[in-house]
Amino acid sequence: MKPQKVQEPTHSRFGINNNFPIDVILMQPTTSHETFLERSDYVDFESRSRLRNWPISVGEKIFYVDAAIFSKHSEYFRILMENTTFVENTNGLLKIQDESPEDILTLISVLSPNSLGLYPDAIDERNVCKVLRLSDKYLMGNLKHNCIDYLREYRPNAQCLSDTFHLFYHLCFSLNVEYEHDATLADVAIEAMYSCLSELSNPQNVSDFYQFLLNLQKSSSQDEIVNLKRVADAVLHGGAIFRHRISFNEEVQGLGCHQCSMRPRTRQSRSKNSIHHFSIKYILVIFPGKPFILSLCKSCNREVCAQCRRSLCPSLFEEWINELRS
């Protein structure tokens, strides 16, 4: 018997609702135990469901989560929810007073699966910094590593320009000195910011980026515009601000570029010489008379090739980040 067709909900991401047609031979309906926002397949975390029955109070909002899921992913929540010596367990209510409801809802959304076992909100450019901060705070190791992997594997040249800027902007103001205890996270964040800035400051993207800024300023508050201008100036003038400080009178001859690892060109040469009774037919010889010229950057003290000396200097970039966050 073929399932009846139903009309798609107005605000649907996965094309499911409470009347989602399911072939009973393959699987049983799984939406009966969950509550959704009206005319949507978004989970309503402010309403209690059969599995989500543990309340978390944040400001004037109360969200309901699955205690088993939160205890599994967080040592912090496991202790409060399972240990009977804590008042949270006795009262059956967990209060969070130092976070905003919007931030906690974001954390709940990426951690709590919906009725089909899918994550309603995936980690992306707009929430990764927020989720990373909260997962570090509430001892959610797996979720934290997922965020770090997202930043490590992020490729700005394959993303929309606006998304790349949002990630760069949030990284500028979100990952500050409170993460000095985690060297891995700090390094990954700096690398992600560096790659984003390299793409945003690309001359081919200047016109699109400028138009994007004009539209963004119209929807930003006065306080946001101040920070937006500081970051935008760095992007628009990145080539001049962060480019390697090169003294062309101090050229050096090294074994390779410290930034791109480029080495001197080589050629194949025939030789009949034998060394220690081993016959060598080809050996690599550096082109004679053509020294491999490198330039020394006064800021990062790196030896860079002619191509890399026009790129961004990591040392100058880190100095700007520290000044921005101070």
C-alpha cells in the first residue's frame, strides 16, 4: 500500500512533519515522541517531550533536554544530573545564570538529535565559535574536537565570501586569552583566521566584499559597526598591513623557503661514477650559476621566496590579533 502524499510544511529543512509518510516495512514512525514548532520540523526545545524531560533554566527561558544525551557527552552535566548530593538533581532543575538563552539554545540544537536521529543544526561558520566556547566550558570533549576539526579542515576558497567573513569576524572576538590553556585550539584558530584573511584580502574579491560590507552595516547595531569597521579595515588593507617586511638589501641564499617550502630547481645529470661500488645513473644537481635567492622578513625572521614575500606575515597578523583583543 503506497503512503499518501502530504503537503510539505511551510518552514521545513528535512521535509518531515508529524504526518511524515513512512513505509512501515522499512521503519516505524519516529515523530510521535517529539514536539515540533508549529508547521515546522524544527524541534521545540521549550516544550517537554517524552524523552526530553529535564529542564534547564536560562534567564527567563526554560529548555528541555534529554538527560541521557547530555550526561553522555558532558562530564559537567553528568555529575549534576546523576549525583543525588547536588541540589540540581534533587529539584530536577538545572539553572544557568552566566549564559544567554540564545547561546544555550545553540548548544542544545547541535547536541540534541531530532526525531530521526539527525542533528537539526550542524556546526557552521556562524555557530562554531559559540559551540566551541561552551563545549570547552561544559567539558564536552567530543563536541569540542568536532569544532576543532571543522576549523582545521575549513577551506575559505570553497565557501561563500559572506560565510568566510562571518567566521573570520567571530574568531577575531570569540577566541581570546581564555583559551591560552589549550595550545592546539589556539594554533588551529590562528591558522583558520590566517586562511580566511588570505582569501578575503584577495584583490579579486575586493569589490564583492565591499558590497557585502555595505549591506551588513545596514543591519548592524552601532556597537557592532565599530568592531565591524576594525575588522573590515584589516581585510581591505591586509596586503599592506600584514605583508612581509622585506629589506631587498638583505637577500640570503638558503636551502628553501620557510613558508611554502620551495626548494632550488634541480636537473638530472648522467654520471658513470660509482661510490662504494654502487652504480649511480642519475644524480640531482642544482643549476650552476643560478643561486636560490630568498628574502629575510624583519618581522617573523623567516627566509621567504619571491612569491611568498608578497603574502601575509604570520607574525604581523598575530600582533594585530593581540592588539584587537586587548
